[in-house]
Amino acid sequence: MRHGLQFDLETLADRSRQRRQALQWLLAGGSAAMLVACGGGTSDTNTPSIVDPSSGTSAATSGTCIANASETNGPYPSDGSNTVNGIVSNVLQQSGIVRSDIRPSFAISSNTAPGVPLTLTLRVVNSNNGCAALAGYAVYLWHCTRDGAYSLYSGGVQNENFLRGVQVTDANGEVIFTTIFPGCYAGRYPHIHFEVYTSLALATLYTNRVLTSQMALPRATCQTVYNTASGYSQSVSNLAGVTIAGDGVFGDNSTAQMAQMTPALAGSVDAGYSGSILVGVPA
């Protein structure tokens, strides 16, 4: 199955420009002195956070954080930026897209994506203002199935729109999504896409987004799921062939960025997993 790796790679030139801008911001704010409190997401026992070496306090308590790296939305966003069979694909304009549980399809199908349950909390904060919570922002989240396919685009699931949804941040800047653990397809490290909009009213077209990014899944959890859960067998060899450092999207991020963009997950294959990440937006 072709998953658009070439499409992702073609966006790297634009992202390099964004990286230079982010580096200038980091240097201006003195954030280069921050160290990572865990090993870049390879261990599930530590919550990723940024630590000020002079105080030892984490971002959650010291009010320091960084803007999440901007990443490509890939070839399967359904945010109005591309087409499927010559027709613009935009699930954001469909009634029913605002939901917390994104496992079922809606409106066009009653099918549900199978897989190990995963509950994710995203906390959207202002990286320009002491990590203050950004209430009323909208987050659009999507990812592949356990087989590595994307609804609305990939063969066999073009008539599904599961594993896509929008939530609005609460007073704490948080949104919660119930989904399944995504598979690993050839050429990409396991990941979940998301876009941030300043309001639900604006979360209808990609041109209104203020951040497009991806989160990386902890490798240890990926290995456990792929090796033991039903339906993930093809992900085992795909994961063995890729690393975060060698990934065409994540590879040019700093250690601090990847720590913030990798959720710490707790749970099991039988009970499901849960975790959270901090999403820094320079509002």
C-alpha cells in the first residue's frame, strides 16, 4: 500500500524554513538551556517534560514550555487541502465530526475501527505566555488504522471516516480523544496527526489552522502492542525498520521537541492505554 512517503518528503523544504524560525525563537527566549527529563519517549515510565537545569522544576510547574514543531499534514488530512478521486476531501465540514470517541465512522457508515483502545489528552497552551491554558481552541486529530490505512483515502476504507475527530479545549486547555492504537506502516515511525485552530468556528478549513503537527508514539509501547495484540502483525517488521532519528518527519526535531511531542502511556493491551501530551502554540 502506498502511503504517500514522497508527499511527506516533498514538504521538508518548507518545514526547514519553519525550523529556522523556531530556532530563532528558542535562542531569543533562552530556551536552549533546557534539558530533557526523559529519554525522548523510549521509556513509558517517565512523563516527557522540559527541565530547567538550574531549578530542576518541570514545565508543568515552572511555566516553561516550547512551541510544538510544525509538521506536514501528510497526504491524508481531509481538511480541504487535497482531493480524493478529483473531489476535495474535507471531513471538517461534516456534521458529526465534533466528538470525543473517534473509533466509529459517522453519517456514511456504522463500522468501527478495531484495535487496542487508546485515550489521549492534549493540553493546548500558550508557549509565548508561561504555558497559559488556551480555552476554546479546536483540535482536529486523525491517524491510520491498525493496518496502516487512512479512512476516506486508502483502499478498503474509502467509505469510512473513522479515526478522525474534533474537540474543543476546556478551561484547562484540554481535549480528550478515545481512539485505537495506530499501526506502523512502511517508511514512517508510528505517529498521530493533529491540527489546532483558534475556535471551533474556524475549524472547517486547513487555511485557518495555527498549528499542524504530529505526535510520536513511545517505542516500547509500540513493540508491546505490535507483538502481542491481534491485527498488528505487519507493524512488527515495519517498526523494526524505522527510528525517530531516521524518520523523514521527526528526524530534524530537537530532543526537547520530541520529548514534548511523545506522550507517556500507561496501561496494557488488554485494558487499553492512556496518556497525555503538552501542545505549545505561540498564541
